[in-house]
Amino acid sequence: MDPQLPCPDDDALRTRVRNGTHRCRIVLTGGPGGGKTTAADLFRREIGERVVIVPEAATLVFSGGFPRCTGAAAVQSSQHAIYHVQRNLEDVQSSLYPDRILLCDRGTVDGAAYWPGEPDGFFAALGTSLEQELARYDGVIFFESAAIGGMGIEGGNPVRTESLAEAAVLDAKLRTLWSRHPRMVVVRHHPSFLKKISFGLAELDAMVVELDARRAG
């Protein structure tokens, strides 16, 4: 976010969000170690000011000092915080840059995969539903975790703690949740990370072209 840009007042923000005046909103998701953050950065570099990135809320929350615990109550509190950070980051960026493609590094649905128990409990606790959260996004690019191929998922993210087995389970949960979206594309694991990212970028570019055409029409 450009720190020199003035933040909109509350009424202006609510109006823009309510009216859906963003150009299009695409979420990049998938299990840990899928390459989505790399893809987002490369796509931003490729098309420049046509796109604005919404960073991963979980990384911001945990790297900012929020404790990461394994107890059910603690995990629920963490996912509450991440959901609200994610949602408000998206809404502010959408308001500041209404004519740009909003590229979200994960989305508000993701928390349901990390929630203790059934995903329905996550949406009930947040006062929303899977359908409402899916409707926030115009398209979904799902990057399958490298854990599916038994490859490392470290990727340099210091807040990532999942094992390969845990990453594979999360990948499956996330895919099930996001598969309800009508415009979801899966970028499968590939032994060559470069080939996988190239394919993902091509799919992302095609989705942007399609959504722009629908908006113009």
C-alpha cells in the first residue's frame, strides 16, 4: 500500500465495498508450499500498476507477535484475528485502488481449513457462510502444495510450521472448500517449480482477460 495515499473515510469505504467498485478480485490459495506468494509477486512485476497485492494475513498476524499455539481455543482465536485482518485488508485495498486487479494472497475461506473441527463451525463463529465468502472473489487460482509430490515446503517463510503430512491434509481441505467457486483453476504440483509457476501465471493472465471481458460486456 502506498503510504502517501490518503485513507478513505469510513462512509466512503463502506460505499465502495457495498457497490463492488473494484475491477476484479482474484484469490491465490492452496496448501503450504504451493508457490502462490511467488506467483503473486511475479504477476505484479509483469503487469505493474494494473494489479495490487493483498498480502497473506496469517503471515502478518503471526510475524507481528500474535502467539501461535496448538490448543483448540487458541487456534480459534488466531483464525478470528486472521479472518478480520484479511477481510479488512481486501476492503481497504479495493477502496484505494478500485481500478486495479486485486490479487489476494489467500482469502477469507482459508481459515475454515485450519479451524478445529468441521469447517461449518468456522463460518458460524464468524457470522458468515461459505457461500458469502466465496462470493467476495471473482476467481480462484489454487496452487497445489509441493507436499503432494513429497517435496519440501520451507520456502523461506519463518511462520510456516506444518510438516509435509500436515501440508497435504491442509491442501485437501482447502481444495474441497474452494472447489465450490464457479471460477476455480487448479495449478497442480510439478517437479519443476519454474514450469509450475509459468503455468500458474498463464492461467492467472487468462482469468484476468476473461474477467475484464465480462466486466466490459
